[in-house]
Amino acid sequence: MNSYDKYMEDKYMEDKYMEDNEMEYHQERKNTPIFSGVLMYFPDAINAVAKCSKIGNDQHNPNCPLFWNRAKSGDEKDALVRHLMEAGEYDTDGVRHSTKVAWRALANLQKELELEGEAPLSSENIDQDYSFLEDITVSGMYEFKPNED
């Protein structure tokens, strides 16, 4: 086999591999029913967790855009259990402890998936632009600065 034939064979195998992986990827996505298998099962619970995220952000990052400040969120399992011990009741901020259990469970799972390299969608959490944190004043209040572009 000459070098050109070898090149063409290698190229064919590479293309076939990419095509097979792309088909696998698309099939895996189709077999992951996020809407019908999660959102439609638990619409009110998901809504409550989203509200909890906003309330928590306002509490821990006052006047900042919504983001998960992982520096202030490291004890998911301990916090989850503390809230679980008061399941069925409301916390002082008006959020159900069970809602906070769900939030902490999701946070813990996200971190586990990331550590294991099984979080292909996590770039939203990891690669966000947090440059706005540089604008936090000594009082901890976020000063919105108009974009001058």
C-alpha cells in the first residue's frame, strides 16, 4: 500500500469514527428526556428550586446578577442534611427547607459530574465571566456600570 492509499484509508477511518460518534451523541441526546422526563414530572418543584436560586443569590450576592458563587457554596452535603432535618417547614427567608434540599442535591450532583468529567454542559457554570465581581464595593453592594460600547 502506498502512502496515498494509507492516507486515504486513515482518513476514511477517521471520518467513519467521527460519523459514528456524532450519531451516538445525537442518539444519546434523544435518549435524555430533560423536558418530558424531568420538567414535566416536577414543574412546580423545578419552579420552586429556581425561585430558591434567586432568593439565595440575592442573600449571598446582593445586587449582583444571578450566578452560582461556588466560593460561598461548598458544603452541599452538610447543608442538604441540615435542611432535610427540617423538611416540611419553611426557613426564615420563606423558602421551604425541602426546596433547599433539592437545590443542594442538584449542586452536589453537578460537582460530582464535573469531577468525574461527566458534565458536558457545565461550561455555563465553569466558564462564566465573573468580571462584574471586580465592581463590588466595600459595602458588598454591586454597582451597575453602563456598557460604553
